[in-house]
Amino acid sequence: MVVENRKNTVSGNTALASQVNPLPRERVKTPTKQGPSKEELRKVRKQKIAKFLKLNGSIVAVGLVGAIIVSRYSAIYNNQKEIIVLQEQIQTLTEESEDLRIKLLKFNNFS
């Protein structure tokens, strides 16, 4: 059932929430805003791409700097471990040399 009003048409039962379809108005040409030209769109797109590349470039640069720092710290850590091992070896060798020196002194005293 279609009921026509002066301004709107109503489809269906009016007891429920009905759909209101406005009647078509006379078409009047309104001056429309012209959108940006193709050149302006191209410039905007180039600017967005440049901004995107700059952001990604900075992210990659920060990642590389971080990786370099981590690798350098790992090299320093490995060198410190080697230094500690060498110091322990030096300590054991000095203790052994002192023991041998004491044994030589004892042997020389007996003879």
C-alpha cells in the first residue's frame, strides 16, 4: 500500500518504522566544486610517497644502527671473556712457576 503525502511517499505499514522515500524534486543545477586537477593529485601522491620513503628510510637507518651497536657490544663481550680466560691462565702459570721455584730451592738446599 502506497500512501502519498505532499512531500514524502510512505511504503508499507505505518504502525512499524516505515521507510520514507522523498519525492523527486526538480533538478536544479548547482555549481559544483571542481576537484583537484590531475597535476595536483600527482603532486600530492608524490609528496605522500616521498614522506613514506623518508619514514621507512629512517626506520631502516635506526634498525641498522641498532644492529651495529649490538654486534659491537657482542664483540666487546667476547673479547672480555677471552681476556678473563687469559688472566686465569697467567695466574695458574705464575702459581706453577712459584711452586717449581720452591721445589728448586728445596732441592738445592738438600744437595
